[in-house]
Amino acid sequence: MIRLVSRCLFNLSILMLSSQVFSQDTELHHYQAKQLVASGHILSLDDTLTLVSHYCDGKLIDAHLYQQQDKWRYDLQLKLNAGQLIDLSIDAKTGQPSSLTPLPSECQNHETVTR
């Protein structure tokens, strides 16, 4: 009985660990990003920055591309013209701000600009 309980607990811990590993974001490499852009799965970083500049004007400081399941996201750090550093999460397929994180108050999303 003790052996059965310990085996069940072990299997449960392995299952929980594997679900955590698969639910984490995976950062993609440059060559992977190029393949996704070429295949039309995501926008290029340049195209994404052009869309972002319509509502949040600044200089790119850092950019990372992440995948979580079948979705891709750019995490951007911008230095605004007034000097503030802000972080943005952008849907890499649409170029729109991620619904998971609110747009910083320094940025103004104009619905008609991005359509």
C-alpha cells in the first residue's frame, strides 16, 4: 500500500513538472523568427515596430520573441521621447498589444490607426 501511494505521488509530481515545462514561454532564436516571418506566421520586427509607433513612439532598446503553444509574442522595451523606459507585449501575428498586459499609460492605442 505504501509503495502504491509513493508511486502515485511520484507520477503526480512528474506530471505536474511536465505541465509546468510545457506551459512556459519559449524564447525563439533569430533564424526561427526569420522562418516564421517568411512563412507568414508572424510579422517582422520592423513591421511590428511600425505599427507600434502609431500609438507609442520611442526608440527600441530590447526585443525578444516568445512562443507559448501556438501563439507568438514580441516583448519589447522602448525608450520614449520623454525618456521613460516602457515594456510592451505585442502579438507577433497581428502587431497589436497583447490582451494579457495593459498598454502603458504613456501610449495611446488608436483603433482606426491599426486597421
